[in-house]
Amino acid sequence: MAMLEIHDLTMKFGSLVANDSVSFSVEKGQIVGLIGPNGAGKTTLFNCVSGFFPPTEGKIFFNGEDVTGLPAHVIARKGAVRTFQVVHPLSEMPVLDNVLVGAFLREKDINKAHELAWECLRDCRLEDLAHRLAGDLTIGQKKRLEVARSLATSPLLLMLDEAMAGLTTTEVKESVELVSRLKDRGLTLLIVEHIMEAIMPIADKVVVLEGGIKIAEGPPRDIINDERVIKAYFGEKYSRRLKESGQAKRYE
């Protein structure tokens, strides 16, 4: 049984169709990348899956349960948690307290909640910033804080919406290593990411959206060579550079 199943999901805002009959699944323990050009409908899909928008049509199943239209806090308690492309930390609270907000979703014992929060801070390389106000962090640090707070909820499915955007090259490498470790621990991940060199080597499957429609789905080695994807997202120049540099072979 898949961890997440999306069946013919359609999301309309008046006459604008943001997602049009999108279907795919995420198996337990997988890393699935969700890619596409700006305006493709990736974040809207995240909003529907995580309970921020009830879809206009279609069904969403999480762990075999129909969660279509359930509010975000209910879906989070069931174990599906997401980060946001535009970060909004609790700016006047310390970093540690921000992560504790996530930990208290599962853990009511304050000592155990602190242990969990510190573990997540260490995973995200934020332990040295634990007592700094969240509003004083850099964008990259705030991105990692969002991941730490989400991890503190002990999710079954973690959905990352461009969590690597704004990070330095070293931080991106650390984030990729973190994602790989989380998968090794049994966590399932659905990731929106524009840094192809980061998502392609670690994804088990990639889903591509364009104009709200799914145009491709499969392993990275197939996606990187799909003419529809090249035209819609990578562009001929990018694809040619990958092939000439030999990077495309890493996904085969």
C-alpha cells in the first residue's frame, strides 16, 4: 500500500485551473521529487495534500485513509507534514522554542519534547543557534529551521517545498545528506526542488508538472532524457550541458 495516493486531483481558483486531474503515488520509504517550471502547480498540490486547500475534485489517500478536504492540523496529526516555500518562523521566539512547537504535537512530556527538539536541531545544524531569536536568522537558516520544526512532529511523510533554496553550496550538500539519512530511518519524502543536481541523485521517482498537468513520471534517468520535460523545464541548453558533462549518466 502506498503512503500517499493522489487520484485525479483538480484545484480551481475561479476560471484558473492550478492542478488538472493530477494522479501519482508515493510509496513508503521513497523520496519523490516534484518538479516543474514556475506556475506549474507544485505548491498548490502541496496545499491540497496538506489540508490548506480542499481540492475542487479528486481524492487524496494517506496511509490508506481518505483525507480529502481534512484541515491541515488533522492531517499533520496523522503524520503528513510540510514546509513552506516562503518561511514564516515565530520571529520573536528563540530557535529552540520554534522547534518545540513542532515537538509538542506528539510529545506532551516537556523533557522528552526538549530531547526531540535538540535532536532535530542537531540534524539540521542549528544547535549553536538554539537560543537566538528566529527572526534574526538568515534565509538559509530559517529554511533549515522549518525542516527542524517539521521533523520534530515525528512525521511519516515529510513534504519539503524548496527547502534548499537560499542555502550555500555546503548547506545544500548537508541538506542532501540529511534527506538521505531520513530515508534510511524510514521516513518518506515528497520534495519540490529546483536544484536539479541536488534532487536527481537522491530521488527514487520524479513527477513533472507543467501548467497544472502531469507531463511525466518515472525514475530520474528517464525524466532527464524525456523530451517533454526538456522542452517544458530544463531547456535544450541545460540538457545538452548535462549530457556533455556526463552528469546525466549518474541517473542511469
